[in-house]
Amino acid sequence: MTASAIFGAGPDGGAPAGEFSFLPMEKVRFGPGSVAGLAAEVDRLGAKRVLLITGNTLADKTDLVEKVGAVLGDRLAGVFSKTHQHVPRATVVAAAAAAREAEADCLVSFGGSSPSDTTKLVALLLAAGVEDAAGMDALHFREVHGQIEAPDLPEVTMPQIAISTTLSAGEFTLWGGATDPERGVKDAYGAPGMTPRVVILDPELTRETPASLWGSTGLKAFDHAVETVSSLKPQPFADALALRAIEMLSGSLVQGTKNPDDLVARGISQVAAWMSIMSLPNIPAGLSHALGHQLGAHCDVPHGVTSCILLAPVMDFNRPVVADRQRRIAAAMGIDVGGLDDEAAGAAATDKLREIVAELGVETKLRAWNVTEEDLDKIAEASVEDFMSVTNPRQVESRDEILAILQSVY
């Protein structure tokens, strides 16, 4: 076997070449009880007034917000608990107003991707001096003639700490998404300073996370890893993280979903989710992410659920151009690929993925999530313009190709 077959060649078949940028994240604390270090991290960042940003479920139906508040002590200047999935613009504006009122000098997100994205966008709005939803128009990325157009953003300096209770792993990126309800579109925002400085992964805080949410966001982490390995611009470093994440999730996700008290399985899944997305700023995602963005914005389907529904058919769609890389995904999932060609190995990986989703108990038909046939055209049209469809490994030729994928799981 050649060195390139073992270690991965560059795009032209030669030596690996490129560049890899690391985000300005300083530390990840992980393991049971790691939330106890929160106060020390706030002090290390030189902050004195923390706004805690979370959701109603954690705030009203558990005592976890109180526990985190107790760790912060007199550093806690306020709690904003009205985040909402898919991050409506109005919620971001309200949270930014709460940060100003509290005179916060540090933001702590607590929960899943909705609190995490809301917090990132609050930091952006504070830096830009934006105080209303209309002002967000100038801050998001746009797709123009097949190219991603980045806005000219101010430096984002408000320090953030993220405490995660799901596996969506958005806290490890510089990106945040917010939905414009008037257009029915979820826009992407991003700047290096939007990255949390510290992330805390404490499996003890995930016991209250519903099994359906834990399992579906774990599939979102699977999605990150699969689209990393399948990317147009793969890198050996990114492949190593993503393939190991797939292996760890394959062995821990179902077990941890069915038994919330299994902190070993849950902790393994947390670290795997971190690994799954670590390379995302360098390795572009693809069509499963694009479809998930727009399905969420148009029909309020949770992002983890969109991955449960769409990742497998997108893998089928992409197989003609990435069968060799899907073979590696299959091997990471524990499939014996010795007697299989690339096409068959890739198909086996997709079959195994569908089995995992079935064990998680997630309904994989769009109609079960209140998506109508009329919605499919709108989602397909918006997904063509999503910047992550542009970076899909198999070129998307038309909205009809996307519509066919959506119809196959309707």
C-alpha cells in the first residue's frame, strides 16, 4: 500500500498541502464535575459581571441554572432564559439588550446550540452597536453568483464561556445562525472573536437532557464528522479527528441516549462531538448542513432531527464522487470493508447510519415533523442559495436535485 493511500494525498495526488487555522479558543474543560471550574475561568478572563444565556426548559424545569449560578456566585449579573431554537433575530436583540442592562463583561451560554448561537450573536451585536433586528442585515454572509460574500465586521471582543448540554457542538465554532422570520431564512454570521474562549463539557449536567434531544444532536455531530471526511478540501489532520469521532459516536451514542446516567458513554460522546467539529472553519461542510439550515428556518424542525432525516440520503447523493472516502467512514463505524468495493462500502455506511437513527427512535419522514409538500419547493429554493450547498462535494446542478432528496424522505 502506498503512503498516499495510508496517510492521504493532496488534492492533486501529491504530498498533502494547505493551511489549517486554529480558532482563538483557549481551553476545554471536560469530564464529570468540570463545571466547578467555571468561576476560576471567569476570574482568569478578568471578568466580574456575567450574563448567563440559556433556555426556558433548563431555567424553569430543572435546578441546573441555579447550580451554575451558585458556582458563579456574585459574578452572576443576570440571566436571560428566553432563547429559542433556530435563533429568531428578535431573541438575539432582546438578549443583547439584557447584556447592556446588566453591564455584562462576560457571556456564558448554557444549553444546546440555541443558547450557544444566541450568545455568539449577542457578542457580535454588542461589538457592532446594533440594537434592532433590521441592523442584523449588514452582518450576515451572502451567496452572490456562487461565491460567499463576507461582511466587513468589527472586532468582537466580549469573552464567552460555553457550557454544553447537547451534542450539536456549535460552541466550538466561530459561526452563529439566526432566523429572519420575515424572509423565512436562516442567515449565517461569523467572526473569529465569536468563538467561546472556554468550553465546559460536564456529563453530569446532561442527565436532564431528553433522550430524543441527546440522540438527535449526536447525529448532528455524526453529520459534522461525515461531511468533514467527505469534503472537497480534505486534510489528514481533520480526517483523523473526524474518523475517530465517528468511531466513538458509533460506540457510545445509542448507549448514552438510552441510559442518561451512563456518564462514561455520555462523556465519550461529548468529546467525540468536540472532535467532529474541530476542523469546520478549515473544512467546508456540505448539503446536509445546508438543508438542515433551511428546513429549520422554514418549518422549525430541530437541527439534530434534520441530520437524522437528511444525512443518509445526502450520503447516497454524494457517493458517486466520494465513495472512496465513504469507505473510510464505514471502517470507522466498525463495518468489515475487506471484501467490499468503495461503492458497496459507502452503501454499507449509509445502511448502518440508518440503523443507528432507528435505534435512537427518531422519526425520519418529513411529514411527521409538520412539513407540507408545499414547503418542499421553498426549502429546495433556499437551500440552493445556502453557502454550504455551494461547498458540497458533488456539485448541486439545480433545485430539482435537492427537491428529489427532500421528496425521498417526505
